[in-house]
Amino acid sequence: MRVSTFAATAAPNPTSNAAYQPGVCNIGPEEIARRRRAGHVGLLVTLAVLAVLVAVHAPPLARLIAILPAAGSASGYLQAWLKFCAGFGSRGIFNFGRLGETTAVDDADARARDRRRSRQIGLASLGIGIVVGIVAVLLPV
């Protein structure tokens, strides 16, 4: 993994139409596709878990377990939609190149905005997961 330093005002990567924007955009096309795939996988897992729980007539409260894969799916989709990786934002890095190559964010204000966006994505994902869990509990058996 290549890590280099970056000031928040740097020019866009010449191989991408996007540029790092603190708290707004920290991933390029390859990373966006990776998060979208994670959303798809999480959605499939959520549906499979719900199908199994309903098929075995699990008690309604047991269906709250669907919160976990639903939140994971929501996180993947939100990150792809927002073009912002919560994990990268928390760690103060970004990537607009090939998978596995990251660049460090040197500016403290930019890192703070990235961490704030990361928390927002995490809380929104958890909220979506909780809503799915509540719906799962209310499903007729």
C-alpha cells in the first residue's frame, strides 16, 4: 500500500474526474464500485437471514438480528452514493486511484470534516438497520 501526504488543496488525480473534498468526497470510481458491491452483498445477506428466520418461525425479537447485515448494506450503499468512505475518513486517507493505494490527509481541519462525515454515515447506517430490524419484528409469521 502506497501512502503519501496530501494538502487539502491539492489538484485532482489526473486519472480521475473527481478530486478529494474534505467531508464530501474521498473515493474514486474503483472504491465506489467496491462499496456498491458491499451494499449488494449486505442486502443479500439481510434477505437470506430474514427468510431463514421467518421459515423456522423464529420469535419476532430474534429477527432483530437483521439489524446487523442491514446496517452493513446501508453503509455500503451510502458510501457509494456519497462517494465517501467512512473508514478512510476516520483514518485520514483517501483514494482516487487503484484499489489499495491511499493518500494521507495532512490538514487537521480536513481530517475533522472527514471524521464528522464518517460518523454521519455510521449513524445513518445504524438507523437504517434499526428500521429494518423493527420491520422484521413486525413481519407476520
